Amino acid sequence: MQSRTPASRTGRPRSAAADAAILAATRQALVELGCSKLTLGDVATRAGVAKTTLYRRWAGKNELVVDAVAELFDELELPDRGSLADDIEGVVLQFAAILDRPEAKSGLMAAVAESTRDEALRERIRTSIVDRQKRLVLEGRERAQRRGELPAQPDPREADRTADLIFDVVAGSVVHRALVSGKPADQEWARGLTRLLLLGLAGAAEDAAP
């Protein structure tokens, strides 16, 4: 069944405190119950709000889960570790640590699976998680350009395409490592991914040779 987009409403404004309590309660339920057993009624009880309050804010469980998980990814920061390589490695490790949290793992995998047959939910994942985190690529590129580590890209369209590709490579790699292969995305792996991203296949192989 396709997701419904919440309609604009008049009346009392939304309470930021209620929203925060609901999203925190959702993450708690994801940890304790998993996404399949999570219900809006249980979330409402945990948050201390009426169930109707949830329905005024979210079209259904899937949308609520996406927004609850999106807040976790908003914790990501691009560390200034002195070089582009070290900056990338730092954010990769942060990203992997978030994906290792049970609420992120359970919520994200369930939402992505459901989105394969729900375009509106897929769009919500893009806007709430993917698009919001592309800021990290833009920040990292600007910092590297100021350091002289990367050349400027005068064509804005080409710069946007490059940013999208970088995000897809990094995020896709970390998600696959953490959630699909189930292998540790540790510092050694993050360093290898960074080397591959910066040097390419031939350069990374040459750099890794004894």
C-alpha cells in the first residue's frame, strides 16, 4: 500500500517536545522489539501521547521509523583531522558506528525493504536521510579545496554530480559492509576504503604493495 503524504493542517502548531519524545520512543521500541513488532500504539504509550497525535504527524509506521532513524544520522559530523584522507576515514567510522546501533540497523533495513514497493517511502528516505547527509561531502570537498588537496570545480552541475557519486560510493560501501556482509567496518577497512576512493584501483594497489 502506497504511503500517504501528511496533509497540511490548521490549528495548534506541532509541539517540538512531543515530536522529540515520539522519535525517542520509536528508537527505544526498535531496540527492544525490532521493527516488525513495533506498533504506533506502543510508541504512543512510551512517549506519553495519544495515538491520534502520531497519526496527525506521520502517515504510518514506516514514515515514523524513517524519521526516527534520520535523527541518528544527523549526529554525523565531519571531523577536521588535518587531511582529506583522515577526514574521510573519521566520518566513515562514525557512519559505521551508527549503523551498528540496533535501532538504526533494524529501522533502516526494514524501511529500505518496504520502500522497494513504495515510491513515496523511498522518496522520504532520500529527503530525510540521503539528501541531509550529502552536506558532509560538500563540507569535506570545500575544506579539501581550501587546503589545496582538491581542485576547484567551476561547473556547478559537474560539482553536484561528483558530490552525488562520492556520497553513493562511501555510503553504499559502509551500508553493504555493516548491514549486508556483516563484517566489521573497522579502522583498517575504513583506511582501505579511503585509499581506494582517493587513489583509484591502480593507485590503491600500488600504494598497498610492499
